[in-house]
Amino acid sequence: MSLRVSRRNFVAGGATLLSLSALGTSAFAQEQRLRLLWWGSQPRADRTNKVSQLYQTKNAGTSITGEFLGWGDYWPRLATQVAGRNAPDVIQMDYRYIVQYARRGALAPLESYMPAKLNLDDFDKAQIDGGSVDGHLYGVSLGANSAATVLNTTAFKEAGVDLPTQATTWDEFARMGAEITKAGKRKGMFGLADGSGGEPLFENWLRQRGKALYTADGKIGFGVDDASEWYDMWAKFREAGACVPADIQALDKNDIETNTVSLGKSAAGFAHSNQFVAYQAMNKDKLALTNYMRIKADSKGGHYRKPSMFFSVSAQSKAIDLAVDYINFFVKNPEAVLLLDVERGIPESAAMREVVAAKLDENGKVALAYVSGLGDLAGKLPPPPPAGAGEGELMLRNIAEQVGFGQLSPADGGKQLVTEITQILARG
Amino acid sequence: MSNAMRTPAGAINVERYQGAVAEGRFRRLWNTNAPGYLFLLPWLIGFFGLTLGPALISLYLSFTDFDMLQSPRWVGMANYVRIATADPKFSAAMHVTLTYVVFSVPFKLTFALLVAMALNRGLRGLTFYRAIFYLPSLLGGSVAIAVLWRQLFASDGLVNAALSQFGIEGPSWISHPNYSIYTLVALSVWQFGSPMIIFLAGLRQIPQDMYEAASLDGASKFRQFYKITLPLLTPVIFFNAVVQTIDAFKAFTPAFIISGGTGGPINSTLFYTLYLYQEAFGNFRMGYASALAWILVLIIAVFTAFSFLTSRYWVHYDD
């Protein structure tokens, strides 16, 4: 058998291949293509794909492909694609990362498309600002949410404990938790989750004290006293049996499936409002949403309406116009918005909010009512967190665990947290 | 195929020599070897494109500050200096990984050897058992098993259910900083299949007449094991130990799944590779992560070299 290819044949074959590929490009050039990337679960993917199909039927000659991953896998994939000059055109972006991506030139500024092609006139001003970095718009908010307490109302009722209200303080809530634990109606169930390592909880608590996680210029926004007192409060809750012990809390991998409420280990846990539908789907008991507790009866402003996620456009995209048009469709077309429901949070556009509100099911209404009913508990949106905030979050949790397992005192934990976060921010 | 490949080795040399004189050494060599290289091509492309190339690039990146979004910036030895002097997480990760290696490798090899010896006693249905025992090795690296492990060792898992029969109330092993690493060691030991298969092959190589002679001389079973089996098996033990040690240093999936990528609780499952991954993809420090990777390569190389150096004192080869 001869493996030789004569030069003549080789050249002929190569030329054929080349001309074929040229044919290919000219055929596809008619069609405008768009690639999307987002994180989330299957239901979100179904909704998103339906919107893409709708867009394609309304805009002949466009082809939209989407890909989705879980939160943990999403960021490595996105970073790799951006580094490989292969970024998707439309990128789902989080409040935590938008500064990092925008400042490093990975995202396209969109303000020049407003208002003709990107009409955000009836958006909340604060939420548009949330997607802006250094005076440029880099992300269009896909919905608002807020941090929230998830309550297993069935478990509360069984233990004979009333549900907390907007007036409940942390101390009162801890007493309720201890009562539920003590009632012992369900084996292995405690009153509350241990929130000492939860960043949204800590931030909410700091804001009620007039502090913040991070300042506007990216410095640490709290002191040793704050952190020590925080860890100390939860240490007392643990001691009183109000919340789960440290080895149970450590099962929580910061997702819906392993939250202590979903695991049946606690009657109350901590989450985000747009996750409520998914929480209810995972739990047989009747769940409810409520706010994070007040530190004192008259303290307020801990909560805020947060852009739950954005759509951003890659600076590398060759179809920025199309991407902007798609995003505009995604947040402003009534049919699209109805397909999306409140799964990504409550629509920012006032008109679209009305469209959705009219057709919401019971669980969707819970999230909507919760976010719009926060009242004096809600305050201003904090500035986007600096680079290194992801590490800071892990550190808060790590030290919370050391305190929880008795390896550190709350006072030393507070000291260490401030030292570590200061170092992380300095390193960038 | 060319004729040269079918002629005996000696003949090729003559032919080559003559060929080199007659029409140029390289053309002749090319004619002889080209099909070989052609068939090697897929592997060669993979080796240069997917292994050597990226490895060299990562060596370069380890001397830079690279966040994946902007171009790398040369920083010289700064990454390595930081690893050596100012990174507590590096030492934490190293400690976890060494604990894992030190516990998992000996236990796994002992277990594999015991099972191999049991299977070597002319059991009926040997192939069936062999397949069954090998199964965990095939499944072990998978996400599903790591999830299963979480269930087994959680507070209300099977392990604690069994312990409660004896009145012991166990903690949540998987999420307790004192025990979590040992649940991962257990997971590794459970995947004893591939060293077992190699041990089994090694045991088959030992001539039966040695055992017969030993029993005639009245040597006990234990003495036979100690004086015949072990010494003759040392090459296989050595091989298994080196391979398993390298594997243990590189372990990633179980810790990633079980801790949700955090390495928690309190860094107790922060494997070296997991820390490397966090730095690269969580914190966008690709340069620093590359330096970490090269330190790991160095450590594995030192361990392996050390094993080879000591091997001459305890590994017995027949020849």
C-alpha cells in the first residue's frame, strides 16, 4: 500500500478544499450569528432558548446559539474563552465581576446605543448605575433581587413558633430558632442555618450599623470590632442551639441543593429572592420568604435591590449591534419577558414589570411581593465590590468555620478577618 | 508497507549503510521510517500541541503576572519568591496534600496486595471478582462517586447509621475539619483496582516450586510470604508505589466535588491542585498558578528521584 500523495494531487486537493471553505463563508455571511453564555440551571436554559427562538423568527437571517454552565464552572470557562480571543458575544455578568471584566477591556461600552437601540428609559436609575463602571454602561440588568431569609413554614408551625415579621430582631429570631430546636419535632432539624460565613448576611448586618463590606474606592469598609461582634453573635446562637452546629453548616456548598433548609437540617436559611421558585420546587414543605432581621428595633437600610445579573457584550464581538438588539429584545419585548418570568429576578422596566405581574403564579408572586415590600429595610445599592472580593468571601467563611469549630475565638476571628481582607485587597 | 520493515534487524543496518553511501543517508532513512512517523503523527501532534507546548507556555507564564484578560507582564521570580516566603495557603495546601499522599498510598497498596493474594488462590469465578474489584477504579474519579461519598459520610449518612447500632453518634465526617481528609483517603483506598491487577500479574510470575520447596522445609505461610512473595514482588511494589504517589499528588476531583471547590471546611481538603485551580480560575492569577504548577512538578520529580535512589536497596530484580 502506498501512502504517497503526488504533489499534483496534493495541490489540486488543497485548492478544492480552499474553494469549498470560501464557498462556506460566503454562504454564511448572509446570516448574522450570535453566541450567548450564561450560568444557571435547566429551567433557565429552557426559558432563554425560547426567547432566542422567538428572536430568530422575528429577525430572519439571525442565528443565535447559547451555552450554559453552573455558577462554579461558568467563570473558569468565561475567563478561558476571553483569554483565548473566543469570547461569546453576549455574556451573562455578575455584580461581583463586572468591574474586573470592564476595567480589563473585555466588555463593550453600551451607552452610545441608548436610547435608540437600547431603550432603558423606564428602568430604575439605580439599577442602570449598577451596570456602569467608570461612567460607561457595561451591563444591562436582567432583573432585581434581594437577599432573603427562607422559612420552612411547616416546620415553624409544627414547633408552635410564629413566623418572624419585618420588625423581628436577630436576638428574637435566635430565640425562635432555639425554640424550634428544643421542640425537636423533626430529627436532626435545628432552628436556623449558621449564617456567620454568609457574605450577604454580614453585609446586611454591617449596613444596619452604618458600615459596609467595601468602600467606594475599594477599601475594607468595616473594622475589627464589627467583625468580632459578628462572629460573637453567631457563637452565642450556636451555644444556645438556635442554629446548626459547624459540621452541619459546612455541608452547605453555597447552592440551593445543599442549603440546610433543603437538607432538612434547619427551619430557616439564607438565600436570594429570585431563588425562591427553585427552593420551593426542592422542598415538600411550604416555604416563605422574609427579610434579614434587624439588629435593633429601629435600625434600617440593610437590604438593597440588587441587579441579580446582567447581559454584557464582549469587546471582541464582531456583531455588537446585533447583540445590543438582542439584549433590548430580552428586557423590553413583552413576549420575551413573559417567557422569562421572574426567574432571573424582577424585570427592571416598569412596563415589563406590569406585564409579568399580571401573569405570575403563586411562587413568582412571593418573590415579587418580597422585593417590592422591603420598605425601610431597603437602602442604597452599594458600589460594585473590588477585585479580590471573591477571595474575601471565602475568607469570611473560612474564619467563620474556624470559630464554629472552636479553633479561634470570635475576637481573634474578627482580627484575622480584617488583616486577611486588607492583604487580599492590597494584592488585587 | 516497505520491504525494510519485514527484513530482520541486522539486514536493515546493512541496507542502511549501503543506502547512505549510495544515495544519501537521510533520504534512505526517510524512506524507511516515514510510514512509522506517519502513524505516530496523531500522537506527535498531541504531544507537541497539547502537552509540551502548553507546558512551555506555562513555564513562561510562571514568570509573569497574567490575569487572562490583559497580556502577561514579566515579573521575574516574584511568583516563586511569594510561594516560598509569603503564602500561608501554599503551606496549608502542601500539608493537606502530603497528608493525603502519606496515608492513601500505603493503605491503598496494602489493601490491593491483600485482595490480589486472596484472588490468587485459585478462586472459582476469579475473572468475575477481578472485574468487580476493579470497578471502583473505573468509577472512582467521577463526580457521581464523590457525590455518593458525601452521602455516605454526612451526618445522617450510612456510616453514622451503622455506628449508631453500637451507640456511637458520629459527626458529619465529610464536613468536619478533623476528619474530612480521611474520608478522601478512604475514597482513594477504595479505588485499589489498578494496583491490584498489577499485583495479581506479579504474583503469577512467582514460580510455584519455590513455595513447594519452602513448605517441604517446614516454612510457615507467613514466613513464605515474608521470604518469597515480598522480595520477588518488590519490582511490582516499586512500580505501584511510584505511580500511585504521583497520582495522589495530582488528586483533584474528589476534593473539588466534596468541598464545592472551596477546599473547606477550614482548608482541610484544600488539595494542592485545588488551590492552584482557585488561584488560576477563581482569582484570575494565571501566572501565579503556573508557578504553583511548576513547583508541584518539581516536588513530584524529587519524590520520584528519591524513590529510584532508594530502590537499589530494597528492590530485587531477578537478573
